[in-house]
Amino acid sequence: MFAASPRTRLYWTLQLIGWPLYGVAGAVLIALFAARVGMKMREIIIVEATIAVTMLVFSHLLRLYIRHHAWVRLSVGQMLPRVLLANAVVSVLSQVAILVLLVYVIRLYTGSQYSWQQFGGYVLNTYFVLLLWSAFYFGLHYLDSYKQAEIDKWKLSAAVREAEMRTLKAQINPHFMFNGLNNIRALVTEDPARARDMITHLSDLLRYSIQLNSAEQVPLSRELEIVTHYLALEAVQLEERLTYTIDAEPAALPVLIPPMTLQLLVENGIKHGIAPRPAGGHIHLTARLGAAPDQLLITVTNTGHYAPTAGYEGVGLRNAQERLHLLFGPKARLTVGNSATVPATVVAELELPVGSVEG
């Protein structure tokens, strides 16, 4: 069964309450001067009921037209003249409909009882009423859109914080620290220069994780630096079982992307694809601008086989997809799957709009 959205329910509630109240208010005003205008109560009720029902129908038709042409997405300067003209047209058409109903359908009056002056007054009155209706309609819509934008902003903030916590947990957990420091300790006597390099990799990685609190997007070049640090640390742990290459176009390096997105894809590739294999494997990362200059394409391929549990792709991947959706909407895409051409290879593809670059 179709379930109406809260916005639709609110609209119909206001329609079904507002127009009958408009009719009642009109009936009360006319009743106060019934003797002067020469109308009986029965006539007043029929006229105002006809007006209320007709205006409910025509205002709804106006709403359908507004929605069909997406006027709510226009700027005020573009939307205002359209609304003024549409209200004028609907005012005339609705009064013609009321006239036809009262004279030819209900037969409450005869055509001779109407004058063009009266008709013009009714049209003008209806026009101002529809202006008020339009103000309420667009005002409520903009208020609802503002609230939704605030919700999306807080959802994005929550997603960013979740990504930060996931990253900190991954990078500063005791197991990771133990392996990293233990490997560095082993290198101190065997290869002091390399041990110093590993300390640099580890400190830069941890510093970058902490600095996430102040950035929603970072240059691709900086993200690749961190990925390189991470791969260098993992290479010490896995030794010859891990090889990697990074190929990034210079034009793509200034493009801003969500932090730790690439690190997540690389981490998943190593953790689920390469580390469990006795022979290890290779991970390859490419970054380039697409056929259109406003599109960034990033691909991470690794040895392994992608076989997620049904309905479960991992919290980190789901969080990354949600974060991309909040930041870029449908313009961003993140997919992970097995290669259709290369056996035992997993391919993660990330597509982002080039909205801004590092200044």
C-alpha cells in the first residue's frame, strides 16, 4: 500500500483544513450582511461550499504544475514571475468554473445576475488569496528543505567522525602498534637507516590520522603520501609477500578527496586479499582524470578474491559509500568486485567529481 511522505501528508492536511475554513470565513462575513446583500443562508452555504471545493481543486492543479516544472529549484528571481503569472491564470479559470457551477450546474443564479465588474472583483480577490497560498506553499517547502539540509550536514559530520574513529582504531590499536614497533626494533640492529624510515612512516601515518579532525577533504597528493607510508609499514610485516605500485597523473594530484578513502581500499585489499595468501600478492593503485575534466577516476587492484557475506560488505566500506553520497550525491561512485578479465584479482573503483582543487 502506498505510504504518503510527511511532506505530502502535511500538504493535504493544510489543504483539507484551509480551504473549508476559507469557505466558512466567507460565509460568516456574508451572513453578517445577509439582509443588505439579499442572500438567504442556504444560498450563502451553497456559494461558499462551491468556492471552497473549486479552489481546493484548482490550487492542487497549480501545485501539480509547480512540481512538474520543478519551480522550487529555481531562484527567487526566476520563480517569482512564473508564480505571479500562474496565479493570475488560475484566478481567472477558477472563477469561470465557479460561475459555470453556480449558473449552469447548481442553477442558483442566472447569467444576467453577473456583471463583468463583479467577475473582475472576484478574480482580483482570488488572485490575492492564491498569492497567500503560494507564499505558504513555497515557504513551507523552503523550510522543509532547510531542515533536510541541516540533517544531511549532521549526517555528514557523523559519517566523518565515524571514519576518523575507524581510522584511529585501525592505526593506533595495540596490535598495529605492536607489529609496527616490533618490526622497527628488529631493523634497528640489522638496518638502522631503514628503521629510521619506518619510524618516519609510522609517525606521519599517526599524525595524519589525528589531523582528520580539521579536514573533510584533502588533496589526492597528501592521501597518496599516507597510502605510501601505510604500504611501507605493511611491506615490513609481509616482506616479499607484498609488492605494490602507485601510478597517479600529475593533473589529478591537487584534486580534493575525503581523507583515508584510499587508505581504506588499500587496507581492505591487503587484509582480505593479500595477507591470507601464503604467496602474498600485488596491489596497484592508479589515479587519473576521466574523459571529462571534472571527473576523477581511482582504481585499486589487488591479488585475491572478493566474496562478501550476503548483505554485508564491511562497516568501513559502507561508511565510505555513505560519506561519498553525503558529500557528492549521485555524482560519486564506489564499487568493489572481482575482475572480469584477470583471475584472482579484486578491483575497487572510485569515481569522484572534481569540485575543487588545492589552492
